[in-house]
Amino acid sequence: MEEKDYTPEIFTLTDEEGNEQEFELMDIMEDNGTVYYALVPYTEDPDAMIEEDTELVVLKVGEENGEEFLATIDNDEEYERIGQLFIQRISEMLEGDEDEEESEA
């Protein structure tokens, strides 16, 4: 069986208190002209990420003075809607990966 070489895209984000944390990019999508990122806390052990109840962090791309940045979504309805879209997309991606593994076995 062939192993896929996977290199995660890691973002270091700083919260309001100045604490830094690393996140792994899971997906990016655009909705109504706004770009959104789905991230999960990064761990070097992918099995630990699967076993833990990992929280999906959804941020949107903002722009100020020509510079892009990731920002929280303040509107609860927007956050819920976009979060559900990401969960659906990521679930479909994971199901596709499982189907590929089963067909290769």
C-alpha cells in the first residue's frame, strides 16, 4: 500500500491576550465574496487529533490597508452557517479518503 506524503499548512495565530497557538488548515471556501478558513489546533500526532474532540475554528479573511488578515466572525448566524458548510465539506473529504483506502486494500 502506498503512503501519501502529507505536509500540513500551519498557521500561528495570536489571540487577544497575546497567546500564540498553532493551527492546521483543513479547508478554505468562498461564500458571498468572503473567504473563510477552517482550522483545527495543530498536533504532530494525527491520531491524537482524530481521537480528541477537536474544535473547528472558522475565521474569515479581512483586509486593512491592503494587508489581509484572519478575523473572527462576530455574527452568530454567519458563524453557524459557515461552520456547518465546512463540517459537511470536511466530512465528505474524509469519507472520500476512507473509500480510497478501502478500494486500495
